[in-house]
Amino acid sequence: MKNNDWKERLNVVYSTNPDFSYEMDDDEEQVTLDPAKQNLRVQLDRKNRGGKVVTLITGFVGTENDLKELGKLLKTKCGVGGAAKAGEIIIQGDFKQKVLELLKKEGYTQTKGVGG
């Protein structure tokens, strides 16, 4: 079977240059910052959630696996569900104060609560 990498070459349709070689954008794995250097923001959010309140943690800098690991820890400690993707962690329910305490206990010293 022929190795067809057309899905990898998005936004390049055709080139008339015989010497053209498509270069893949191999993004380097992002390095996770030390917990003390993370600048996390914890806030309550209702937008686009059907009126339900969630605790939103934003500002995480690091790999997707480390983000999911932190999300899993917070969800477990709060005893609720949630999600960790695209640089933010969503915890179902109003757990702002508890999340702030848990993050400080884990070494995230620059964590701040935002809003009401």
C-alpha cells in the first residue's frame, strides 16, 4: 500500500516546483514549568454550560499529559467529574476555594482566584 501523507500536508494543495519538499511542522514537546512557576487562574464559569456552574483553571503551561494528570488529581480530590484539555481544567461544580487550597498544597504558589 502506498504511503499517502496528504492529511499531514494541510494547506498545500499543489506545487509546480520539481524540487519542492514539504516540511512537516514537528512541534517540539512543550516543557512543563515547575509548579512554583505556573501562573494559574481559578474562576467560576457558567457560559455555554446550560446555567450549570463549573470551576475553571486556566494558564497551565506544559504537556497535555501533565495537564490531564493535574486535572485527574483535582477531580479525584473534589469527588466530581470534569475535563482537562486545551490548556484548561474544568471541574464540575463550585469548588473554587477547595481547588485553590489543593493547588497551593501541591506547590502551585502563584495560583490566584479570579472573579466572584
